[in-house]
Amino acid sequence: MGDAYEPSELPAPPWRSPRLILRPFDHMDALAAHAAFDSDEAVWKFNPGYAPTLEHRKATITRFSMLHRQFGFGPCAAFLPDEGGAEGVLVGQGGLNPYIYDQRDGSRTVEWEVMYKLARPYRGKGYATEIAQFWVEFAFEVVRLRRLHICPVKANSASIAVLQRLGARFEDDWLDPDVVIATIEAS
């Protein structure tokens, strides 16, 4: 990870991208997040690949909250600001998410991905790229990660297009022919 970041160095949420307010999920967000992400097949089709229940959404928010406590950041809710500049409607989620990556040599490493998801009405407006760009910059400039690995399903052309706009390098996943490994490296 290069020089380790200090949690005290992290800017406090909420964070702002050019058009969005980003903050950690809390359990009060469960119903809105479930309606936005888990009730529409177009949104959950590639990840997680099934219609999550409200209980699944609550467990996901709990996991995201644990990541925030452990690292000081993690997947967040993304809101459009209302007319007064406060949180308005929930449009998406995004953040940095750790996972165990199986290397070709048989070793396993902890890697970080930038993740993003939008409710259907907000797709095609650049919000996914904006969310992902915010977290890529956060990963490299604040947390001082050297790289991010993202593993979308090849059929998820919208996600691949976001990663292309962010300058990712692509290779086939050696474990799953339906997945591509996108790598974004710090400059």
C-alpha cells in the first residue's frame, strides 16, 4: 500500500463529488437502498446476480459499516443534493471494498476494488463514472493505494465502459472466463 495512511488524515464524511454527496450507509437507508438496488433486475443482474431481500440489504449495510469502522472508508451511499444542498434522493452506491484475490502462482493477496451501482433512473448520466472517479482518486491520493483491481462480468458492458473511461487495463480472469480483471494503477 506504499506509505500507510493514518485514519486521522482521512477527510470526514460526507464527501462530495461534483454532483453528489457521498456518506457511509446507516440502517435508516435500508428501505431506500433496497428499493433502489435490490428490487430491479436491471440493477442486481450482474451483482449479486439474484434479487436480494431486505434482510440481505441490512446485512450488506452492516458489512459496509464494519469496513468504515475498520478502515475509515468503504462503500457509501450516493445522493443527489436537494435544492438546499442537503442530501436528496439516493441514486447509487460506491466505494472501496477489500477482497481476497487468488494469484496465478497460488498465493492470495488482499486487493481493493472500486465498486459502484446506480438505481436505474440515474443510469446514463455519468453518475457511475463520477462515483468511481471519486473513489479512485480517494484510493490513490488519500489512502495511498498503488492499484485497484475490479472484476466485472464481461457481459456488464456499462461497468466495463466506466472502467475504460478511468483508464483501466484489462485482462481475462484466469479463473472465470466470464469475468475480466480491470487494473487501475496510481500514476
